[in-house]
Amino acid sequence: MIFDHKKTLLAATIATLALNAVSISSVHASSHREAPFITSMSKVDGSDFYMFRSYEAGQEDNITLIANYYPLQAGYGGPNYFDMETNALYQIHIDNNGDAEEDITFSFQFQDVINDLTLNIDGTPVSVPLKNIGGIGPNTTDTDNVYVRQTYTMNQIMGDRRGGNSSAVVNSANGSETFRKPMDNIGEKSFTDYATYASSHIYNTTIPGCAQPGKVFVGQREDPFAVNLGEIFDLVNTNPLGPVDGESNVIDGTNVLSIAIEIPTMCLTYESEDVIGAWTTSSIRQARVVNPAPDFDNSKAPSVEGGPWTQVSRLGMPLVNEIVIGLKDKDMFNASEPMNDGQFATYVTNPTMPALLEALFPGTAVAPNLYPRTDLVEAFLTGLDGMNQPANVVASEMLRLNTSTAPVAAASQSNLGALGGDTAGFPNGRRPGDDVVDIVLRVAMGALIEDADIAPNRTAPLTDGATLNATEFSSEFPYILAPTAGSLN
């Protein structure tokens, strides 16, 4: 059985984790604002990560990966809106042999393109205070009325993310190494057709060493996550056994910045191993010097960055840092790499969330003799045996996908993924329509454990009350919907 309770697996896994545990520096990091340090660095805050076999018609032989950053954006965030950090590395890492180290990395860096817009005021050209002074789009290059826009480069790194062989991923249409990021959805007066304008920024890509083309899109999207955020963190101030749609999704209508890539499956897998693992990170320069008085003519930058790249955000499996890792270690977790996850093993084998739910809602917890939790070791650290566990897995936290599992069309997907009988969904990868909050709540309370005497509440329909499903999203790349406009007209 896929979900068998395995004492032998725990012994092997803990031994592996212990061998791989090493100390790391106490640099700070985050995901969806749950770690202390990242609250001051929203541009590099990773909020969600998705990986799934593409279910767009005709694209089933590809893998889609989506990394979302800069969460909780209000559409009306002018005049600067929500550009990516130009002094940062945004990266998606692939482990295709189960050894907890990246084998392929897709790395993104962003650049500002300035067009100083001025108005003639009584014979004097004066710079405007707005990001745009006229309409934008619908074509990609229709940005003459824009003060500042962004471009980006995408590199494929083989081997170590810092020292491996790096090659440019290029635009298949013209060989350019530079791609455009669309402007944020300022509002319906600035854009007559934002969806068409944004879609013009979906590029076919030529990937080094890959015989088939890929795709890339980077831009603002509506946040696809659904969570009853305020009440969950107010000591679960809701009914966890209530209706799955009985509460509001409080982040509905907020936006994020998405990095979405579609890669041919054959270009991500290694030899006979069908399972790949992945996670996303962001890194900034180790040192920053702030200029106390930038020049009026912008010849002196507000700050100067330097030193080695330092990781400040990490995200693989959803909700790990929110509800698994202890508050004192959240920053350290996101500064670490999967190969060093042994230091966090106790948070998985002896989780606190079931005990907290039992204290708040007596009678809901799994039986105390269950610990250590081998089922959670499989779910979070190794993949599930028979579903998405690599043959020679080194226990480590990342999102894992069995690329041989056929994709399921949006209309037929279960938003409970594998718990709903749909093994093409979470925790076998993650799709936009997978209700990971409800899934993780149920898994934490024993849903993967077959023995009802050990886990008497394993089938309890726990929920945060905010639900979603695949039909709420597009069935075409990049799947996530266009962002909420800053103004409606």
C-alpha cells in the first residue's frame, strides 16, 4: 500500500538525516510573511510554489513550475506598484536523482529600463510623479508612456547553483537573451485589454541541451492561494469540522508576482528516475550600503550592493514554514538547503500542530503512541513510497513529482489530490487547484495512516473553510489568472 506505516523507513530516514545535518549561518528568510526577517523584504518573499505535469491540451509531455513572490499586493499600489528586486537572484532548483542537491537550476535576474517622462511646464521639462502618463498595450512594446519597466534574463545552471555551468535560455523567436516583464495591472484606463497585453509576454524558449522548446512568463498574477488567514492564526478561530466553503478566502483579490516556466519532461529527468524534486529560492547580496543623499539627477544610486549571494527565501512543500517549523528556526530554515535538513527532523517526526489542535479542539488529535511520525517523514521528506519517492532518496524537504503519472484535466481534478483519489495532485507535485491547506491539516492529523486504532481521526474532514478548485483557474499556461486591476472603470 502507498500509505503503509513503516517503522523501518523511519530508522533509515533518521540515520540519513543525521548524516546530512550540518550547521548553517543564521541568515534570515521566509515564505508568505511567516518568518520574521522577510517582512522587511517583500520583493524576495516567496509565497507559493507549484510543480505539475501540464494539463493544457497538447502540452502533456511538459512540466510546469510556478514560483510566486511578493505576496499580499493590493491592486491599487501606485505609483510604484510591484516590480521585482533588481539586486536579487530568483531561482528554481531541480533535484532529479534524489540526492537532495540541485542538478538543474533556472535562474532569473531583473533589470530596470528607465524612460524619464517629462512635461513642459512653462518652458521647463519636469519629470512626472507617475509610472505612466498614457495608455499601455495591447502589444508587448507599447510602453512609450511608461517611466520605468522591467526586463529579465533566464539562465540554466547545470550542477551547483553557484559554481555550475551556466548558459542563457533564449527567446526562440529571435534568439534574444532578454525578456520583458509586463507592467502591473494599474487599471482599466491605463489598459484597454490587460489580458491580451499580459499574454503577449508568454515566450517560447530555447533551452541549452534540450531538443524541445519551453515557455516562460514572468509578471503579476492574482494570488492563487486560498486560506482563511486571519482566523487560522487567531488560535484557529473557526470550526475545523465545518463546511469547506464556510469561510472567506481573505487574500482573494490580492496579487503576486509569478515566475512560470514550462519545460519538456525529458529535459528534467535523469536516466531511469521518473521522480524529480524542486524548490524555489531568492538570494540577495551579502552587503548593502545606503547612500544618505542620492543625487538629484540619479547619478548616485540609493544603495550599493556587494559581496556573495546570500539565500533569504526558500519554498518547496507548502505550509512547512508556516505550521511545521518552530518560530525560532523559521529564518534559519529558509536560509538552508535541502541537503542540510537533518537539523529540522524533529519538527517533522514530533510535530506540534496536532497537539495544538488537540488543545484547542479536544478529541481531534491522533493517538499519542503514534510518535515518531513516519507518515509525515514520507509526506514531507522522502515522498510517498509507490507514488513519488525516488529510488535512492536522501530525506530532505522539497516538492516531489512523479513525472510518469498522467495529468488530469481541470474538470476532473480532485482538489484534495491524492487524498481524493487523484494521484496527479498534491502531495505528488502541486497544482493551482489543490486545496493544500485542507490536505495538510488532514495529513497532520493522520490521513495517510491506515491503522484506525493508531489514528482514530484520520478521516476527519478538517478544513480552514476557504476552498478552491482547478476550474477557477485557466487550463492554459501560465494557468494563474490575470491580476486584480488597480481601478475598475
